[in-house]
Amino acid sequence: MTRYIIRRLLWTIPVLLFISIITFALVHAVPGGPFDKEKARPAEIQANLLKHYGLDQPLWKQYTDYIGITRNPSGKYAGILQWDFGPSIAQRSRTVNEIFSAHLPVSATLGLVALLLAVGLGVPLGIIAALKQNSIWDYLSMAIAIVGVSVPAVVIGPLMILVFALLLGWFPVAGWGSLRYVVLPAVTLGLGSSAIIARLTRASMLQVIREDYIRTARAKGLSEKAIIVRHALKNAFIPVATVLGPMFAALVTGTFVVEQIFAIPGMGKYFITSITNRDYPVVMGTTLLYAVFLVAANLLVDITYAFLDPRIQYE
Amino acid sequence: MMTKQESAARALATGQKGPVKGEAASQQTVTNLWQDAFYRLTRNRAAVVGLVLIVALILVAVFADRIAPMYYTDGDSVLNNAVPLWLTKVMPGHMEKYAQISDLYPFGADYLGRDLLSRVIYGTRVSLPVGFVGAMTALLIGLIYGSVSGYYGGKVDDVMMRIVDIMYAFPTMLLIILMMAFFKSSFGGAAAPGTLAYEVNRINDVVDRIMGLDSGGMLFIFIGIGLTAWMGIARLARGQILSLKEKEFILASRMIGARDGRIIWRHILPNIIGPILVQITLAIPSYIETEVFLSFIGLGVDPPTPSWGSMISEGANTLRSYPHQVLLPALLLAVTMFAFNFLGDGLRDALDPRMRGTK
């Protein structure tokens, strides 16, 4: 197991390297630069600006400087390896590190609450639907699930505000601060995920409860509760765990739409504005951050497999 | 519900009267897979509702210029954010105290005084083509890619599937945002005749006109979605073919001298088209959602072309003062998503016997 984890961790290096190279190439392939403005600057100033941010260097040099394996124009090693994600070009006074420390906690809080909600709502709904297949509970939870799957956050968000903030006045319309601000955006974010989880849980639960070992457990005279919780649920959770990985990465690193609708100062905004601003260090930083979360989440998922199902073994 | 319908379907298909007893009944042969599937689909109420809604939406898109009270750019800026009287009564807040009241617009006007209803109606000309063209491209590229990879197997398969894996590892949203930014800055705006950008823009104009829009940059959205949408289908087709090509009937067909093309076309495709059709139908909402997302962040259709995404974005901005503006595009989008999901679920139940009852 330890060897497996080490090997997986080592594998993340080429994966992250690959993603960083592709992103770097793509974002530089987009025409225009961070200093292209409607009103042209004098050529000397433009040149100085480019020089200040090292954008006058050849592309490969910019990349190796960014990674931190070559000295940058000011003669220092200052790249990702030194935990320096560079300056933000669009926001002159901030570094990417500062943007991370200011906005990542907000997105992460929101994302984690949404994820807890998604699991806490989705798994029970799926179990009830599977155990009482073709009953009213089954139809009811699957009806809720199809609403969650069908209706995107762009729609749920404004409707939530309309009903629960403007009409009923239970929650604030938008903003960030106390716990009351978290509820509406977290529900908006989590509803879609909870629907996916509910449908998956139901499908895999239906499969698992027909397995031989469940019949064996029944034959041993175990209580229904023990059968469901200890034998069925553990196995039924495996496909659910698979989708939790990418879900976690996407939720925690911020979802632009929800943060936009609820005016939340999270990371989501930077994924998009950095690309339209050609803010190269921020694009690289946010993408790599997302990739790191994705890789880590997938690794965690694979490790939990082994705990959920002893038949799965890694060498 | 499902089982009752199914047994009814089986009973009818097998010419049996009364309830079907036990699994033995399902072993009896039915007339034809497609007739059987179609019959089962029509027995699924949700799927029929979905199908009817989709047909209605297509009709709205085709006849948008007849149905819509105004053209999507027409408006009176004096009447910006105007609200009809009945809406002020049903919506929260006290719009009647500050908003312009005008019954000229049945559902109110946007911040430029354009009729919201008309814009939502013209918005179907963006959303539906995006869904269908996305599905077509995904089907075309994905099916061919997956078939080749699965049928020839070995090294070809290895290389082709590694490429798909790499595409998968990359965050799709980032890829599509980068691509749209690339298109917008390379081909947006005026270009001198003779350049590549000029030619691309001319193609785009033709595409826009086919969609019945005066502007919009639809070509770029189609390309962006098409290029990121085919991987799932490719994987599915490959997996299906891998398991199918070892079956006896394929071997038999080869024994009597059928060529690769005939085997793929006559024997393999009819067997895999069911699951692929299901996957495509269920993917259409995600293509529509991608366009909505892109327009929401301002990288989708070019204004003034109305997209539900950009309308929701504008509506969300004025949510506090004019809560009604977001409602129409949001509800229509939700209905569209429901329709395709219902139809997709119904198709799956009707076509894929293994998934029956598991949803």
C-alpha cells in the first residue's frame, strides 16, 4: 500500500508537468498580451513593462523561470519550486500567492459545505430509493434527483435568491460573511452534485443488494440495519467515491457562476478573468491549483477503495 | 411504474393478453427492436412529455420571427427595465414604486428596453442548434474515432486511447474557455479581405444566417463544443466494439467473406447504436449548458444576439431591483434541460435492457 501511494505520488509529477506545459502553450497561443489596451502606450513603456515581467524572454525561458529551474532576469530562482507563483499582471500590487491565500479559503469553505450537503443529501436519497424500489419514496427521490441533474446552477442560483432571499427574506441576497451567507450558494452548488450522487448510489445499491454475500449475511440472520450499513453500503459507495474526486476538485477551487451570482469573493472569478486579461501567472497558478486538487482527490479516492472493498488490492 | 409499463409493453409486443407472469415472458421474441423500443418509449409518460416539449421548442426556433412580437434588437431605450403591471403584483419587492410600468411588453423589457419575451424566443435559435450540432459533432468524431480504435485494437487502440486519456486529464472548462478566447481575439472584429480571419468570419456569417440570426459567432461555439465533446462517445463506442467484435456472429460474418466496412456498418453499428443514442441524448443538455455558461461569462454569443446564458447573467445583475428579468430565460432553460433529460432517460429504459429499472 505504501509503495502504491509513493508510486502514485511520483506519477503526479509528470502529470502536473504535462498540464503546466499545455496550459502555458495554450495561453500564450491566444493572441494579444496583458498590456494590449485600447489606447496604445509609447513603445518604450510597452517594452519596459514586458521586460519588468520577463515577457521579453523567449517562451521556453519564461516557462523554466516560472517552474524555477533557471535564473529569472533578475538573477534569482523564483518559481513554483520556490513556492513563488509570480506576480499578477492585471492586479499590479498583488502576487498570485496573495490571491490564493485571500480567495482560496472562501472557495474551499463554500465547496466543502456544498460537498457535505451533496453527500449528506445524495447518499440517503439513493439508499432509500434503492431499498424501497418502485415505491413512492423511490419516485420522489428520483424526481428530486432529476431536478438536480437537469437544472443548472445558473438557474437555481437566481431562483434561490428570488424565493428565499427576496420573497421570504430568510437569507441575505448575496455577499460573504457569517454562516447565513453560505446556505444559499452552498445549496445551489451542491444540489446538482447531490442529484448525481443519489442516482449513482441508487443504481449501485440496487446491484449490490442482489449479490451473494448479501444473501449470506441475511442467511446468517444479521439485522437488516447491519446488512445495509456494514455490507451493502460499503460496496455500493465505490462508484460514488469515483465521482467524488473530480467533484471535490471542482467545488473546492471555486465555481465561477455561483460566486458571480452570489457576489462571493472566491477563486472562481480568477479562472476566467485571468484568461480574458492574459494574466499569464494567474492562469497558470489557478490551473495548477485545480490540477493538484484533482490529482490529490483521485489518489484519496483510490486509497479509500481499498478500505471499502478488501478485494481491491494495490501492489 | 416502470415494471408495470414494461410488462404491458411485452404483453402487447408478444401478443399476450393480461399480466405477464415471471421472467419467462421476457424470453419470448418480439417483432423488432426499434418498434419495441418505440412502443416502450411512448408508454413512458415523462419521455413523451420531453419529446413533445422538444418538438415545440424546435417549432419555436424555426418560426421565431413569426411568433416573437418584436425583433431581438428592437427596443425603446426610454422604456428600459419596463415591467407590465401584472408582473409587479406577482413578483417580490415593490417594483411598482420605482419601475416603469408598461404593458407594451408582456414579460417586461431588459436594460436597453428590448422585449424580454422576444429575446427569449430568439434564444432558442442559439440553444437548440448548440445542443444538436454538439451532438452531431460528438457523434461523428466520437463514433468514428471509437470504432477505429476498438475495431483495429492493439497498438492503434493504445495510442488513440492515450490521446483521449490526456484530453480527459485536462480541465475541459479551461480548454473551452481558452479556445473561445483564442477564437474571439483571432477572428473577432473586422479583418482585411484575403486574410484567414476574413474567410473564417465569412463562414461564420453563413452559419449565423443558417441559424436565422444576424450575428452571434455561432461557428466558434460549435467548434469549441464539438472539439471538447467527443471523448465520452469515443470511449463508449470503443468499449462496446471491443466486446462485440469477439462475438460469434461477427466471426460467422467474416467466415462468409464480409469485408471490414460491411461488418462495422451492418453488424456492429446496429448493435451499439442504442447505448450511443442514449448517451448522446443525455449529453445534449450539457452542450446547451456549456453555451449558457460561456455566454454567462461573456465568451459565448456576440451581443446583441440573445442567449439564455447572457440573459440570465444580465438578469442576475439586476436581481435586486428587477427580479423578473432572470425568470423567463431561467425557466425556459430549465424546461429545455428537463425535456432532454426525460427523453434520454426514456430512451435508455426503452433501448438498453440491462439498465431497465436501475435508472
